[in-house]
Amino acid sequence: FFSFDTLSLTPELIGMGFILLALNNLFKEIEFREQRNESIFNLGLYISLASLFSFSYFLYLPGALLILVIFTRHPPRKYFLLICGFIIPHLLLMSIFYLMDAFSEMWMYYYVPNLSLDATRYLSSASLWWLGIFPLLFLFVSLFMLNREARLTKYQTQLVQSMFFWMLFSFLHLFFAKDIRPQSFITVMPALSFFITHALLVIHKKKTAEIGLWVLLVTTVCISYLARYDAIGVDYGKLMVKEEKPLEGVDRVLALDNDINIYKHHTLASPFFNWDLSIPLFSSPDYYESVIKVYEGIIQDPPDIIRDRQDKLKPFLD
């Protein structure tokens, strides 16, 4: 609840469900009592499925490999199983697009853009600090308490250390995320809840632990509520769709720019929604392949009106 946009169902939220399943299998591998091939194969498989919803989740693969190398003594065969589990869904995806004769388009518009480090920031750093200040404060206090107060077994210590590495990769994941907004930090939630829960459990006085829990809940929800209604210094301007007067008598539109507010009251026509991916196509009217793609895209799904502020379509019409 630290930000209202985390309550929306998005690919990141669905992918996070698979990451939780992967984390469960990682714990099974660290606990030496379970030595089955299925758990490490499923670990790679769940990370791969998560990366199909949000490609930046692929970063958990090297994270899982590092944790397994440090805390287990698996033979190379098991690491190969992990990598195979990750590769299979992507190979199936590539095979489907290859059979549709669209492998080059998938590679150009899916894998290449997602492997780049450029990202869109929807909230400033100051706004993100405002939203996350209390959860982060509780995180640091929890790490300090676990380091001083906890009396852990060897297995529990390994879980705490492995979760710490997992948290580091969760923060590192932000460098590969395509857009930075509060929901991008949902990857930190498992580690956050893990450490805060353990810190509350090591507090000897039950009343003190309950007060700490209520302080966390109340402050987090209050900050979120105040931020949503512009009572503190959190600017949600870029995250909210601006109100625009709908065009009369027009249903299907195509906007050849990054301003997508027009689609709030109108239906998208043609496949050219993401302007960052489409601009190389509309910037090369001298190439026959570009002309054919633009022509087929507009003919197969024709718009009622095209907004072209930069006159990118004019050379194609000529």
C-alpha cells in the first residue's frame, strides 16, 4: 500500500507471482534435505516465466546462480538444469514467432529494446524517497536487530544471507526496468517482509513488537494516502493520464508521438502504439520494407484520424 499504483494488475505484478514461486524453490535447494532435480529446474522455469511478463526479471537468474554457488555444493549438472529451465520458455516463444515468419520482428522489437539500459522515469527520486522512507527505515532497523539480537541456526543464517543477496539483485533489477515508478519496487517486497518479520519475532516484549507493526502499517498507508492527494511532495503527474476532450464523431485514432492521452477516450488503430519502437520505421521512408510495413499496418487496421505533429507520414503518402 505504499503507493496506489501497486494495487493495479500489471505484468510486473503477475511476474512477481512467479518470482515468489522461484524463491520458494531456491529455499528448497538451500535446505539440503531436498535433493530433487525438479526444484532446481522449476527455479529456472519460474524465473523465465516471470521474465516473459517483465523482461527485467531475467536478472534473478544470475542472482539465483550466485546464491546457489555460495550456499550449496551442487555439481555442474544441476546448474545446467537451472539454465535449461530458464531457456525453454524463451525457445518456445522464438519457435512460435519463427513459424509465423516474424522472428526478426520479435528480436528487433522485444529482445533488443529490453536488453538496453534506457528507461522512462515516471516519478522523481525525491518522490520515491518520500514514499519509501518508512519501509526502508524499518528495513535498516530490522537488519541491525537481526545482526545483534537473533540466535539463528546454520540453516536460518544461510536463508538470511541468501535473502540479503536476493534483495541486492532486487535493487539491481531497477537498472534494467523499462520504466521507473513505485510498482517497480515491488521486487523488494519479499526481502522487506522477510527481514521485518524476523526482526519483529526476535523482540522479546510482545507489546513492543505490536506497536512497531502498527507504526509501520499506519505510517505507510498515511504517506500513500497523502501522496495520492498531493498533500506532500510526491508528483504523480507523469503517472496519471491527463484529461482530454474527446474528438467528436471519431472512434479509432493513431497518434504518431509519445503523447498517448488521446487513447483514453478513443480506440487504437494500427499496430504503431509504442512510438519509441515505431520511430525508426517512420524515419526511413526511402526503404521499401518500411513503406510496406507502414502501408500494411494502416490498411489492415485503418484509423478514422491520424495525428502526425512531426509530418512523419507525409513521405509515405507521397
